[in-house]
Amino acid sequence: MKETDVNRLLVSDIGRTRYAAAWDLQHKLFDLRHYGLVNDLLLFTEHDHVYTIGKGGDQDHLLASEEELSAGGVEVFRIDRGGDITYHGPGQIVGYPIIDLNGYFPDIHRYLRSLEEIIILALAEFDIEAAQEEGLTGVWVKGEKIAALGVRVSKWITMHGFALNVNTDLSKFDRIIPCGIFHKGVTSMQQLLGREIPLQEVQASLVQAFGVVFGCKPSFLSPELLMQRLEILQIDRAQTPTV
């Protein structure tokens, strides 16, 4: 087995995805990271319309029936991350870091605060003054949430991550109580700046901020090459005898 490079972060934009496909990919990469077969990874994606409910989520925070949503082409998933309910969809950047915190700091609270710091630094590049809020997870602009976080950490390997509203249709949040927080609204970069923002520009700022906060060296990997490597590594893993 080839050892992974310390503090190297592979970044791959896997494009527009249905949630189930991205969730499955995360699990495969999570397992490979656990066995040290891949470097730390940061996946970017833009999901089709979906609501996800975390382990601590309340079904009552979904304000429409699943039948109604399904008829409109919107999926609902109950998943293995922390947190409550949130929306993912077009115009939103979703980031999935799959990293080994043993190489940085084995501390979930610090990890969440670090993800928030990354988003705050990236937004500053667009002259958006964002902040953390005491007692709440996420990133906020004048009391409205612009980015949601929800993670799973097992044996200090991470999955799931953050969702940043860039050009998001904010009306989709009307069908939920986002993250179970009744008294806060949501916003987006487009709403704050009055124009559409290219997602690639925001991704670039997020990657730069990730390198600063984690002290790592990001390098880019095409989704095609990522899938090729994944297929090879899964074959190798399947052929490894168990003890």
C-alpha cells in the first residue's frame, strides 16, 4: 500500500449529482480513507432538489408531505450526519471533506468551527461580512444563514460537510424549518450582491481558504480520474485477503 502524502488535499468537482449517488460515493471514499488508500479529499457538487434530515432531525420540520414533494421531483433522505433538516439544490455549493482529523486535530467541535472559518474567509473575498453565531452551527450574515453544516466523524475520518447558498432558490426553504431553527431566515450570495456569482469563482475561494485554515496543500483532480482511481482501489481492496 502506498502511503498518503501528509497534508495533501485532493479537490474534485463532481458536478451536478442526485443525492443518492453522491452519498454512495462519499461512503466508498470514506472507507478508502480509513484504510489509508487515498489522500484527504474535498468533493464539490451541486445537487438536484433534495431535503436531507440528519440523525437529530425532527420530521415535523418538513412542512410538506413527501408525496407532494416527490410529485414535484424533490427527494427526501434520512441520513447519517448530525443536525436537523436542510435543503440542497441548484445554485448551491455543497462541499464534502473526507479527511483524517488525526493529521490535524481530533476534535469535532474545532472541526466544525474550522469549516465555518473557511466559509467566512471565502465570503470575504466577495466583500460579504459573515460570522459565526454563539450557540449555533453554520455561517450567518446579519442574522440570516448563508451556509449550513452537518458532519459525520468516525475514527476521526470525516464525511458530509457544508452547503453554501450562492445562487440558490431560497423559496425552497419555505417548505422546511431549516436546521430546526424557527427564528432565523436564510440568505444567499446572489441575494446579498444583487447578481449571479459563478460557482467556480466561489469554489476557488473556498479551496484557498481551506488551505489556509488547515495548513494543507490543495491540488485538483478531475472527476473522471477520481472515478478511475476509485475503481482500481476498490478492486485492490476486494482482492486483499482478510486476516
